[in-house]
Amino acid sequence: MTPVYLSIAGSDCSAGAGLQADLKAGFALGCYPLTAVTCVVSEVPGKVEGIVAMEPQFVADQVRICLQHFPVAAIKTGMLYSPEIVQAVVAALNDYSGPIVVDPVMIATAGEPLILQAAISVYEQSLMPRTTVLTPNLDELQRLLGTTEPISTADDLQQAATVLSQKYNCAVLAKGGHLGSNTCTDILVQKDGTAHRWSHPRTLGISTHGTGCTLSSAVAAHLAHGHNLVQAVELSLRYITKSIATSHQLGDLWAVNHHV
């Protein structure tokens, strides 16, 4: 049977990030991805023009009907945007006991906020206790840790992931793609403190859009296939590395991932 997972996230009209990226990754990795739309975002790589949030109850209704009628083996959350949407999603997941991958989408690569400040505390109080693995980038790590201290090395990244894992009692996959070296290092810290590092050569000359969405969705897809967390992360990092290396310059701004 084809594994099913559910992505609860925003829609990106440029199709490089958000639900569109999740769909592409899910199908490429042999899953059937369901979607629950939280927001519609008018954006292209590097530019966000507007965000329209769905009614929280409508978001919850999408989640519930998917869980009632499909054998959902994993869930990924992306852009939840408001405290009301976070609360509605958590309530809709009340009877769900499978793995949950939380991509804490907070800031667009272009710098625009993608979450209301009030939603962060609701994340912490209601969603983090349900989280299997959290997948923050550097900006999100700093925001969740409440620090402005720079994260500039792989050791800094591991320390930050360890602190966040202890804070939320969940595994943390800290994405190091923006550390700035010619090698991309990503670090998984599990709930027991065990750390795993993966390093890949950086593909030079490419500015990407939607890699975080794609990676977290790939982790959810591999968990849906029955892999353990370390296996799911390793396979997903291989996938995103290959996707970046084979991306296409389709528009006039940034490269969009070509999901293989």
C-alpha cells in the first residue's frame, strides 16, 4: 500500500515552497500526500506580497476529514501563521498518535515574517509537546532560543539544537545550510541527547527557494514509509542535496527545486 502523509501548511503560488513543494516531494518519494491549507501566500522566490489566512475552523475541518478517511502514517506542519490556527490544528490532532514533523516556518528567506509573534508561545505550549522532530533553520533556532548570539559553526549549531531539544523534549534537526561554508552541515539531536551529523558539498551558484519545506516533507514521507528517525533524516538529506544539484532556473529570480 502506498504510504499516506498529511501536510498542514501554506500555499505558495510560485510552487517552490509550501504545500506545492510538499506535494512534489511526497509523490517523488512514493507517498500519497494529503494537504490542509492554512494560508494562501502571494509570493515568488525572494519576495512576499501578501498573506491571506484561512479560518481556523476550516483548517481544522480539513485535518479532521483527512484523518477520518485516510490511513495517515505521518504528519508535517509548515506555515501555521496565527495562534488561532495553531490551536485549531492541535485540537484536530487530538486523537492522532503517529509521528509529527514540525517545520517552524517563521521568516521567509527574503526576510518577511511568516508567523504572528503571538503564535510562537502557542507553538511552545501546545504543538511542541506533540512534536516528533522539529526542523528549524538558523533564524528559527535563534528565535526559538530567544537569543541574538550568532550561530556560525557546526559546533554552535549542535549546541543550539541540544538546548532546543531539551527545552521542548523532542528531536531537533538543525539545518545548517546558511552557515556560509562550502560544506552544508545538518545536525540531528535526539531526545536522549544523541547527536548525528551529516555534511554535503554545497552546490555553488544556486539560490534556492523551498528547501526547508521540501526537507521536512521528505522526512515525513520517509517516516510514513516506516523508517526510523535517523534513517528518515539521512535519506531526506540525500534527496534534498540531489534536488538542489538538479534544480532549474525557471523564473527571473531564484532557482526552484527540481524534485527527483
